[in-house]
Amino acid sequence: MSMTTRTPRLAAVVIAGLTVALCASACGPSQGTRYQRKAAQASLKKLETPGLVIGEFHLTKVTDGDTIRVDGLDSSLRLLGLDAEETFKNDHDRRAAETDFRKYLADKRAESKHPVKAASPLGEVAKEYARQFFHGRTKVRLERDDAREIRDRFDRYLAYVFVEKDGKWVNYNVECVRAGMSPYFSKYGYSRRFHDEFVAAEREAREARRGIWDPALDHYDDYDERKAWWDARGDFIARYQRQIDSDPSFIVLTHWDAMRRIEERVGQEVSILATVGDIRLGDRGPTRVSLSRKMFGDFPLIFFDKDVFASSGLTQWKGEFIVVKGVVSVYQNKHTKRKQLQIQIDRPGQIVLSPIPGLTRPGDVTNPTDSAAGL
């Protein structure tokens, strides 16, 4: 069935989602006054300061189901706990999806070992849901999940977004999941503040077959696989949460102060939680594995022994979480004189791979234990 013939059905999904997630006044006049830019700038100062409550802002644009913009920001917000399907960006994808949606999805995934992002009719529905949710309300409140997590790798601010309805601040992130516009997204860790709310909202949406959980609609057909992959990553992070919170030498690379903390521990042993980024094999020199932090600002692991690198399993773990333990050192380029913080890896046991469904390390179907890694 084409997307065109499904339009009434999709519209019904939006209406049903709005009925569940929005109060009666959702599309009525704004409860507050329009925010002045001066007030927005005052809130912006908090964006680079650790803390849970960021401030109140003027909403300027709904980009899609999980992305918005507020006045004064130089980048969009990534809304935590959400991964709505994509909106169509070109006519080629739109026509392919209308012609044969299942083939379109299969072609998009191709040989990828994991599910991929692709535009879909439900992505359009999710965007419309967000527009209706925020309609008539220009004032939003932004909050963080973790005071130490400010921006993501692409420099987007990480936030929950709230709107005031009937005198209460309502969490859009949770309500979007409740309406079936997104699953509970745990790929970068479980919500520290609203985990139970997200779990309950997703369960409610699945049982009611709303949005992405309605088998009659055109949406991704691999959510069980996505959830297994995401939750494995979430479980891995949760496994180290106590150390993250209590051990100063255990560093999450995406925390705002990670590089300062690493620099303070030159010559000392640290543990770092991060995802594997770029891998550069050294023909004549060492192999360099970058741990993802931000664009053009990653942290390097150095392998002089090619057998150690091969045994580490990192080649298959690109994009996935690991924990690495080692001594921080400083390398100075003899030509540019530029200094670089790094960790040299001398044995595979310095690295613990997150247990990801479908991935195994060479010669060993299990990951090293904490005791073997010394963690």
C-alpha cells in the first residue's frame, strides 16, 4: 500500500497520540508571555555550566520528532531518550518508500551489521506530533539527565524539554514515547532521572499499538533488534555507574571535564569509558585508535604491537562502548611540537568490550572479565 493511500490512517495515529499525550489546552493560547532575547541569553549562560536545570527558553523551531531549536543556540538540541524515525529529505527516498516500503528499508540497511536510520512515513508523523505538542507554547524548560553531560559528539546540547500545561511542567521526551512516536532510546545509556517513566511509557504505547508499534503502518520493522542492541549498551554503562560516580580516576570521555581530569593524571592510571572512533593502522609506526569525544577532539589509544591490537577486538567494535585502563602519557610531535595526551596499550586485557549481540572478538566469543582487565 502506498504512503498516499495510508494518509488517513497516519492522520489517525497523530490524533490518537495527541489525545493520549496532550491535555485539552495543548493547542490553545500560550500560558506565558513570549520570551525576550535578553532572558534567553541569561539562560544560555547555564548551558555550558554543569547542573540539571538549564533554564527556560523561547522555542523557535521543531525540526523533527526528536530535535528542536530554541532562541539563541548555535546548534539544535538532542532530546534524550528519543530516537524518532527520520523525515524525508529528498524525493528519491520518498518515491522509493511509496513504491515498496519493505524493499526500501532493506536497501537502506544493505550489509550493515546493525539497524540503520532511514526516512519513513512515521518520521513525518512524529514531526507533526511534535508540532502539535508544542503548538501555542513558546516557552520551554530545558533540563539535563546528568549534570556532567552537556553536549554530544556533534556539539548538540543534550536535554529533556518541558512545557507548562495546567500549571505542571510536562516532559515531552516521555510523552513522545507514550504516543508511540519513538522507542525508549538507551543506545547512549539509560535515563538516570526518568528511566521508570520511559519504560512505563513504552510499555503503554506497545500494548496500545500506537505509532511505531502499529503493525499496519509503515515504520521500521526491526525494533526488537534495535532494542536488544541499545539495551546491551545501556547495561554496559550501568555496570560501571558506581565507579563513574565515586572513583575520580574513572572517567567518562563525554563528560564536560573529562580532558581536564585526564590531563591532571599524567603518569597515573585511569579507566576511561568511551566509544571506539577512527582506527588508523600503522604500517611502519603504531596503530592509533581514537576514542570518540567530539569532532576533531578525540582521545588516542596507541598500539605498538600489532598482535595486541588484533587480539583486542577493536576492529569490530567501531562505534561501540569500551572501557580502557592504562597510564596517561604525553606525546610531543618532533616536527609540530604539538603535545598529545594518550594511553599506550600493551596487552589486550587493558580493554573491556561491551557485550553486543552479534559481535564477537577474534578467537574468543566472550569478553574479558573485570578481574582479567583489572577493573
